Amino acid sequence: MYRGGAGQWAWILHRVTGVGVLLFLLIHILDTGLVLFGAEVYDRVVKIYTHPLFRVGEVGLAAAVLYHALNGIRITLLDFYPELSGRQRELFYGVVALFVLLFLPGAYLMLRPLF
Amino acid sequence: MAELSEAGGRPRPTGGLELYAWVFMRVSGLLLLFLALGHLAIMHLIHSVEEVNFAFVAERWANPLWRLYDWLLLMLALLHGFNGLRVMVDDYIRSAAWRVASLVSLYGLTFLFLVIGSLVVLIFQPMAGG
């Protein structure tokens, strides 16, 4: 266990984003399943996703997936190269830097049609 | 609380099913990195939710390769996600009765969503539905 610090934040964020993405996945399986009930039903329901609130929500989803992916690489690297473990904090800062670098342009492109 | 490696990952289990689960999380995670981020880029950067409707899905799934892509993403994401939850049940739920109840519902839900998801991706026929 940690007594605070970068490693603990990395770990808590990994869990929270993981649960969040799984929750969305379950909803997304159900909404996509509506294609089996025909065009009218499906189109009426997925239209909800075009609401501005959901457009912002999908940026949050993208953020969660991106963080979870980048920190997942960090965890896997540390698993297979234990000699890196003294550098786990720097690796976390690398994750944060890469996240910001990829997320900002992505969020801009996703939200641009709203304005 | 399970002990954590320095990185916050679980230490590699020594053998058995737990070792398979540990390896699966790393391998599926790496594949999901491309499949899930690819899916997000295709749906939200190249296309947008404005375009997604029945006709869009029908056209996309007319190509079996997209069905395969979506099915693979679905299977790996579900198993990866539910195995993550299983680890969290191990970590946080103390009482034996609640552990059994949560694990049973977890396995039930995993099976249910694997079946629903696979059915949707594999049997959808736009002509019959539209």
C-alpha cells in the first residue's frame, strides 16, 4: 500500500476510470441492441446522444479510456521491467503529460461542432 | 487489501487461474488500447454521434470485418472490465455472504452481456429489421 503520492493517485484513477468505462459499455451494449427492434426505435433512442450534455459526457468517456490505456501501459511496463520501479513516479508524470498532449486536441475536435 | 506492486498493479500470481487472469489483463489491455481508442477515433473524430443512426449501423455492419472488429472489442472489453470488478470484489468485500452474492451476480451479468452483445453483432440483418 501507498501512503499517498503519485503511485496511489495513478492506482485510484485507474480503478475509477475502469468502473466508469465498464458502466458505459453495459449501457452501450443495450442501446446498440435496439437495432434488432428496427430503425424507428433505434433512431429515436440514439438521438439522445446528440444532446449537448451527452456530447460533453462523451468527452469525459474519451478521457477515462485514454487515461486507463496510458496508465495500463505504465503498469505493464513496470510488471515486465521491474528495474523501472524506482522510476514509477516519473512514469506517472509521463502518463499525465501524454494524456494532456492527446486529450486537449481530441476534446477540441469532439466539442468543436457544438460552438 | 491485496498487496500491490510498486506500480499499483497486482503482483504476478504464481500459477493457476489467477495467473491466466493476470496475463489476460495485460494482453487484452494492449489489444484494447488499439481497438477501443480506434473505435473512439472512428466514431467521434472521423464520424460523429450526429451521423449514427440505423442506416449508419446497417452500412457499417454490411462489412463482416467491421462486425469482427466490433465483436472482438466487445468480448475483450467485457471480459477485461468484469475481471477488473472481480479483483475489486476481492479487495473490498469482506463478508463471506456478500462475496458469494457479488461474485454470483458478477458471473451472471458477464454471461448475460456476452450473450446479448454477441447476438446483436452477429445476427443483425438490416433487411429484416428495417
